Amino acid sequence: MHDTAFSEMLRQFINISASYEESRQLRESLVTRQADALLCIFEPEDRLLAASAMAQLDPSQADLVLPVLIEGLKSQNSTDRTSAAIVCWHLGPVASSAVPALVDVLNNDDDDVDNEIPRHRALLALKAIGPAAVCSVPALVEILHGVGPDTSPLKISDAMDSAAALGGIGPSADAGLPALWECLNLDGAGNEFIRWLRLEASEAIWRISNVTDSALSIATEMLLGDEEWFLRYHAANLLGKLGPVAEPAIMHLQRSLTDEDENVRSAVGMALAAITQNY
């Protein structure tokens, strides 16, 4: 039997728009229903919503709900693919069995525009899954190949997410290093998306190889001279992630405490705190 009210509650919960009271009601509803029955709901969309809500409320249910999430990733409906990828992102490493289906989302180019959001969410999920997503490395590397100043912003955005996913996988993603270095060496003059990609690539190289020179150099360069506030902001964030290794950038960060943008100033302050925490 189709329960419209329950379906709507699930949908609101998955969209992280439910009030505390709605979330409480959902938890109570899930407790009073058998999990197996929820996952046998006839309507595929409601079954996916139920599995997603269960996974977020109780990650220990991952083994039970992952088959439904994988089913959602294989759906022809882009909303279903998006919802399933978001929950895999929330689950992180325990969603490792969904990696092949997430890779299929990346390779789904039947309707490139329609797959834009699911692909973005799938890339975030692969990053969150981390080392257990190592089998996705070839697909991630393929996205990085051929990116250049004339590439569309959408494709460059995919490349940024792919670089971040490779960094999330870590040392076992070393097969992606050549492609990341290619991105790092791109000329970003006049193209803020390429400059952002270079920053993401430098962080990924650090996370995979533990080599910090490029990340420190590019982040410092962008912090001091980039005209786009959001790139100065992300540069400051990266310096903070590097921690004490970024000590050579302290003087430059201190200069940036007077940056014209409030967001940049805040990021600079946090970076300085992270770098000098052991002083």
C-alpha cells in the first residue's frame, strides 16, 4: 500500500529540510515498521527513500540498505541516482560495495546535462569512501585527461571533483599522479576554473605522495595574488590543512589578515591557528 504522507516525510528528511519534530516522527515511524518490509516497498522511489533514511538514522544498517542504494545508482532517473550517491557520501567507507555503481554513474553520458548533479555527488561519495574506492582510480584519471583552458566549466568542475576524490583515496591512488601533474602544469591565466583545478591537483598530489612543495607554493601564490576571493579563500584553507609544514607561509598569511574579503580573513586566521598550534 502506498503511504503518501510517509513518502513525503522521507523525502523531506533526505533533503535535510525536515524540522526536528519531523525527524523525530520519522525515527518513530521507522522503529515501528519492519526494516525488511520497508525495503520491499513496491514503488522504487519510496524504497530508495526508505533505505536512505534508514542509512542516515542508523549507519549500522548499511549492509541491509546498500543493495537498495546500488539499485538507485543504476536507475534511469537522475534524482534517484543523486539521492543514492548522497547517502553513499554520508556512509563513507562502509559504502565500499557501491563503488562500481558509483563509477557507472561517472560513465553515464547518455544525457550529459541530466547526469551533471548525480556525477558530482558520485565523485563526492568516492572521496568520502576513501582508500576502499581504489578501483575507481582509472575512471577518475580519465576525467582528468584532456582538460585545458578551452574546456567547459562543467568538465573542469568534474576534473576538480576527480582530483579531490583521488586525494581522498590517498597513497593507493598513485596511478593518478601523472594526470594530476598535468593539471598542475596548466596555464590558469584568465581562467579561474583552471586555477582552482591546479589548487585541487596540488592538494591531491600531497595527499597521495606526501610531497608538500607544490601545494605550499601554489596555495601561497594564490593567497597573495589571485583576484578571485574564493580562490584566496581555498588557498588559505589548504595552507591550514598542511599545518606546521606551511610555516614558510606564515608571513604571507599575516599580510592577508587585512584581505578585503571577510571570508578570506576568517580562513587566514584559522590557517594561522592550525600552523602555529604547537608553538
